[in-house]
Amino acid sequence: MGDPWKSITPKGVQAFVNASIATLIVWLSVENHLLIITNSLADLVSSKTFALVIYYAIAAVILYKLLYKRSSYDVNEKRATKFAIISMVLIWLVWEGYLSFIAVPLGMIGIFPALANSLIVGTVIFTIFITVYYGLHGKYFTTLMLEHMPWVIAPDKFLPFFWLWINAIMAGLLNVFDVNAFWYFVNLFFIFLLPSLFIGTKVQEKHGLRIKKQDDYFND
């Protein structure tokens, strides 16, 4: 079996890093987190307006250097750039509290605020796992983690289980249920582990049977 990391190219990694830095600069500029820089420039040039012009001119040059290429982007660079921007925008939205409104409809269906916040953060972390790995690798992170195991037939079918586990771990870290650490241990390793193993086995049986039928058809 080939090395799954070979699909990660140096150009793709560089494009991902450049796009992440560019999005971070836009984020910090839009949210006015770099006021110390503009204020320092205003003190130097004795004009706040001129200081803003200088700052945004420098920011535009940096963004141009990060994102512009004289040669065209290849498919790996395009994918890495797109998913790097998506990843950073997700972090931006959560960090600035723009997704907090989702807690309201969750509360309407009976989910209390602490758990609703945990589900939002956990789901965003899960999504970032997908966008980062897919941006760099071109496949889901479940494929990268499970592809080398010959008994795993459909690794991407395990995505719901990883979502469940990430949210369970996040609930434990945020102490959503206000209980002791032993409860978290029981929760993670018994309540979630057993259903994951059972359903995961069923997934393998189903897809294994389908692939076996395909192999038998082509062999005939």
C-alpha cells in the first residue's frame, strides 16, 4: 500500500500556510485587533487617517505577496488555499462569538446552554479536522488514520463516530455536566466505545459484503 502522505506536496503546504496567514491578517484587521499598530503609526505621522492608509497599504502588499503567483495554481494548491481560508474563517467565527446564536434554537429543543456551547465548539473542531486534512491531503482524516488497517473497508464511514467522540471530549474539557473526572472516563470508554465498536463492525460487514460481491462479479 502506498504512503498516504505522498499526496501532500510542498507547494500545497506552502499554499495552505500562506492562505491561513492571509486570512488571519484580514481577521485581525476587520476586528480591530491591531489597533496598537495603527495607533503607533498615528503617533509617528501625526494623522490617524494617514496611519490607516499606510497600514492598509502594507496589509494589501502582504496579502498580494502571500496569495499571488506568477504561475498558475495547481490542483493541490487550489484545494489547500480554499480549505485553509475555510478553516480560518471557522475559527474566526467561533472566536468572535458569531456562532453563539446557534445556541438559541438548540435551547428550544431542550439542550441547556453549556451543552449547546460545547456542541458548537466540538462540531467546529471536527469540521476543522476535515478542512485541514482535506485541504492538505485531498481526503478525510479518517482515511489517513485508518487506511493502513486492512480490515477497515470504508474509513470515511467512521466520521460520525469521530464527531461523537470529539464532542464527548469537548464536553469533558468544558465540564458541561459539572461532574467528576471518573464520570468522564466511564462516559468515554464505555458508553461511547461499545456502540462505536458495534456500529463500526456493522459498517464493515455491510461494505465488506458489497465489495466481495463486486470482486466476485469481476472475477466471473
